[in-house]
Amino acid sequence: MEVTTLDIAGDILTAADLLETGGWCRSSFTDDHGRHCADGWVAVATGALGPWGTPTYVNARYLAAVGVLGEQALREGAFSFIGYNDGQRDKRKVIRFMRRAARQLLAQ
């Protein structure tokens, strides 16, 4: 099954919405309160969350979304998508970053 640009952008936007409503953490995929980092919410949005609470890494939609977010992080001067998440102090910046990546993907 082919993963389309619309699928990827939709997954990123869903993950941003989940981060906004479900809680956010840094330096950990999931914390003790059930909050996820941005990468964790991408795994939830794409159905890639594995049985141990980490991504399965075989989900094409997850890999595509993380790839787009990694490219966005590089454009914005961060070392990686995870590095961008962990370097922020305000989840609103991470949410805006994710929405910006989805918009830029759709504009291509």
C-alpha cells in the first residue's frame, strides 16, 4: 500500500493534535503519566506503537512522517526531530513545528 503525501501530512497533523491534548514530555518516549514526546505521538497517530510502548519501525507511515519531520528539523537548524522536541521548553513550539512541516509538505 502506497503512502501518499496527504497520508503523511494527515498523520503529522493528528500527532500534533494528540500532543496538544494528550500531554507532552521530553527526553523520554513516554513518561510515567502517559504523556509522549512528539515522536511518541507520531507513533500513536500512525499505528506504529509497539507492545512495549515504543515504535515498531516497520510501519511505512511512521517512517515517512518521521522522515518529513527530520527534514523540517534540519531546515530549522536542529540536529534531528527528536532533538528539536527535547530542546524545547514549551509544547506549543513543538505543535507549531509539526503543523508547519505538514503545511510545507502539502505545498510541495
